Amino acid sequence: MSTTNVRAATAASMVVFAVNGFAFASWAARIPAATRILHLSSGQMGAVLLVGAAGSVLALPLSGRVITRIGTANTVRLGAAFAALGGLVLSAALLLVSVPLTATGLFCFGVGIGLWDVAQNIEGAEVERRLHRTIMPRFHAGFSGGAFFGALVGAGLSALDVGLPVHLLGIVVVVVVSVLVSTRFYVPDHPHAEAAETEGKRPGVNAWREVRTLLVGLIVLGAALTEGSANDWIAKATVDGLHTSESAGAVMFAVFVAAMTTVRFVGGSFIDRFGRVPVLYASLGASLLGLVVFVFGPGIWIAGIGAVLWGAGAALGFPMGMSAAADDPARAAARVSVVSTIGYVAFLAGPPVIGFLGDQSTIRLALLAVGVVVLASLLTAPAARPLPAKAAPAQGVAAPRKTRS
């Protein structure tokens, strides 16, 4: 594959990651409007939103098999199609004020995001191999940037009083057009064809039984919980724990996101220079230190320093886990599917658990529970060490890049 084509595949992956983040955050920013339209309480809307999470939970474990059959580009297209269908159904449901139809749309949306997420990470890992340098964190920075822009668009359309059904139709158009154009430049799917043949010859192979894959999943679990807990609770913890205004809480969240996105853009060079395991130790350690400083900081400025360390430390764990799971191209689909499923547990179970603990004390102190999982991830960090390069890579696939451990 020529250098020009690899660059095109890199740009395509960046767009796909960014649009994924944009679609999710743009909808999430309008959830209060959906709650009002459907005349639901916060608890009732939370139950409806769980249907979308259930769709992702169902899709993530199945995504590996889908990718080995139809390839990453087609799986991203399939995921985008499900997400677009979900958007159309949601739009109709809100016009009809139908809760069951809303749940159906969210389920389709969740399935689509799940398939899309695993496939885009496998493509990102393949681009890394062809570039011979780490670039996965930058793709995740693209996701974060897309999510930030999507939230701004959602807030802006809400301020302009643009109806949510019209907003959702706009998301559908953006998703369909951008994905159909971008995936034309994806890397050919040779590794996944090989994986299908390998699994056919070795039917007993199951990524869920691989110790290294499960340990990498634990790393991603800690990283995802570190990121997700801040997304959900850092603003409220700032308001309640430091007795500040809601705008100050929003700024604290923005500080966290800015630190995380910045480190994701520049973090690849550090991984290539020092290796995955040392950078994981540094990242998880920084997030743990930042969490403690944020929780026990006596004032807004000290807590802000904690938020910067927390965000910087949360930046690289998830993308490094995806790269580690995809080290072997022939097994990438199955392993990334497993690791993504484990990581998603943090996004699904983390917020309510922290909320429950917060009811027993305070949200700010409850965030210390995240530190326990981060410590477990620190202990399993050596599992992310790159696998040895194979002597004879599959035809059309570049040998895995040489990196320090």
C-alpha cells in the first residue's frame, strides 16, 4: 500500500472517529429536550436510555465475528446504517410522542454505535501498523474533539429552538455521507479474511479464554472508568464539593476534556519513545494522583490542577488497550471485541455505582472508588507489552511495527 494511500486511510479513520463522537454527543446534549417531549421523569428517561446501552452490549461481543465476515469498512457502514436508522426512528418517535418507539430507536442506535466503535478501532490499529508509529491516541482525540463539537452543536440548536426531530435528521445526513465517503479509503481487509480461515481451522480458539486479552480488558476497564466517571460526575462534584456555581463546574469539566484531548494528540510520540508499559504506568499513575488531588484539594485552583492531571492520565489508557488487543492482525477482530465489551462495563455500570456511593457520602468522595480499579489496572499494565512480530506476515499486511515494551 503506497504512502499516499496510507495517509488517505489515516485521514479517513480520523473522520470516522470524529463523526462517531459527534453523533453520540450531539444526541446526548439534547436528552433533556427528549425527556420534556416524552413527558418523562429523569428516572423514567434513564430507564429508556438503558435500552440503547443494551443495544451496544449486545453488539460489542458480536462485532468481532461480523468484522471477520464482512471486513472493517463494511462493518463501519453497517454500524452507521443502524445508527442512522435509530436516528430516523427517534425522530418519528418524538413527533408521535411514543416512548416504545423511542426505545426502539435507541436500541438501533446503540447497536450501530457498538459495531462502529469496534470496527473503527481495528482499522486504526491497522493504520498504525502500516505507518510504523503510534497514532491510535490521535484517533481517540478525534473522537473527543467530535464529541465536544457535537455537544456545542446540540447546545446551539437548543438555544436557537431548533426542534429535536429536525436535529436528528441532520445527524443522520452527516453520519451517512461522511461514513460512505471516508470508508472508501480504508485499508484492505486481508487480516480479517485470514482470521476467518484461522477460526475455521481452530474452532476452539476463543478470545474470551485468552489470559492476555482479559488482562488488557482490565486495563481498558480502569481507563474507561477513569474517563467516564469524570464525564458524568466531575462537574457535579465541583459544584457540590467546592460550593461553586454550575458554570464553574462546567469549566472544570472543560479543563478535564481539554487536558485529555491534548495528551491524546501528542501522546503517540511518547509511546513510540518509551514504550506502552512505561507510558501506561505514567498515565494511570497521573490519573490516580489527579483524582486524589481533585477530591482533597482545598480550593478550586488546586482541584483544577487535579483535573488537569486526571484528564492527562485518562488520555492514553483506552487507545493503548485497543492497540494491544489488535497486535495480531489475524486475531484483532475477536480480541478488540472482547476488550471493548469489558471496557463498556465501566461506562454502563460506573455512573450508577458512583451515584449510589455519593448518596452515602458525597459525590466528590465517591470518586475515590475509581482509584481502586485504577490500581488494579496498574498491576496488569505489563499485559499491554507488544506481541513479538511474526516472521511471515500475511500477504498484503505490513509487519507489526517494532516498539519498546
